[in-house]
Amino acid sequence: DAGVIQSPRHEVTEMGQEVTLRCKPISGHDYLFWYRQTMMRGLELLIYFNNNVPIDDSGMPEDRFSAKMPNASFSTLKIQPSEPRDSAVYFCASSFKPSAYNEQFFGPGTRLTVL
Amino acid sequence: AQSVTQLGSHVSVSEGALVLLRCNYSSSVPPYLFWYVQYPNQGLQLLLKYTSAATLVKGINGFEAEFKKSETSFHLTKPSAHMSDAAEYFCAVNRGGSYIPTFGRGTSLIVHP
């Protein structure tokens, strides 16, 4: 398996533009997670899905952020409109059915810069 | 609620020296603990995990961690640091019931020649 795939790896955009980040989880994993990493706040869980259904989106910072998972092999995180404070590295991760033993598998991340 | 505290945002060691990265947790139920490593410009990857089978857990690249319930700690160690160990290390504890991990703030390991 190729692991968790994220695209693009780098995104530079201007304030006010729409940004869409994409993720393909590992085949067979039931859970998908979106994280944001910044120097100031560390690693933050934004939202996670179970079998394509959003379970907890309490970490989504504002209504400008939305996430979807239309099928088991694809998810998007959208920011509209984007702001400079959204600049961060966004990670997607997936895992098997949760148990005490199941770790998360992370993608390489998307580095977003909003000018 | 469960949480994890990593003492020291940066740890600097010389190549060949002992590595000790500290992690303390709080948990109202028996915890499940993980150490992840993040190399520059990469995602996190699992280093080792505590599954209650043994208190001393061995991971990849010569790292190990010891679960000490009396001290609520899960410190990560490696006898001899290598330059390639320079990375960010995250301790994580799962949330009770949902098994969703809570991550610490991370410790940056710097290895000097």
C-alpha cells in the first residue's frame, strides 16, 4: 500500500481565495482524521470520520472550514475564504477500527501559505 | 479527560549520548500510550506503543519506553543518539471510550556531532 496520500504537498494562495486539500486514506481503514499543525498551537484535531460519516467536528475553527468524505477512498478539507492565519501544515491520517492498539497512519501533509 | 504533557520543547544531545524524552499523562482509566516521530517535512509515524502486555516497550530505531503507573510516565529513551534521530517526537494517549488520541505539544530532538 502507498500509505495515506495527500495533495497538493504545497499550496500558496491569496487571502480570500478558496482552498481545497485532498486525502486518500489507506484502503480498509475505517477512520479518517484531519489535523492542523502550527508552531503556536501544535497538532490540532479538526474533524474525524467513521465509515465516511463525520463524527466530531468540534475542532473545526470556523464556518469557513468544511470537510467531506464522499466515499471510503477520498476526503477533502475546504477553506473558503482563506485567511493568512490559516497558514499551517494540514495532515490527513487514517486508522483501522479503533481499539487500544490501533495507531494512526499519517500522510505527508499539505503546507498551506495564505498571503 | 485524558491529557499528556511533554517536558521540554527542545532537547539537545551529542551524537552517541543517551536520549531521554519525557512524557507524563493523566488518565482516569488505564491508558494506551504512543510515541510518534516526525522527520522534517514528513507526517508522523509510529515509533512504539504501550499495549499493557509489558511495561518496557521496544520500538523502531533502537528506541524504547517504560510505562510507570506510579509516576504516570512513559518516557522515551535511546542509549546512543545518532544524527538521523534529529526529529520532532510526540507522545499521545488515547481518549477513553473513543480511542481517539490526544497528542502532546512535541519535543524537538537536536543531535550535535
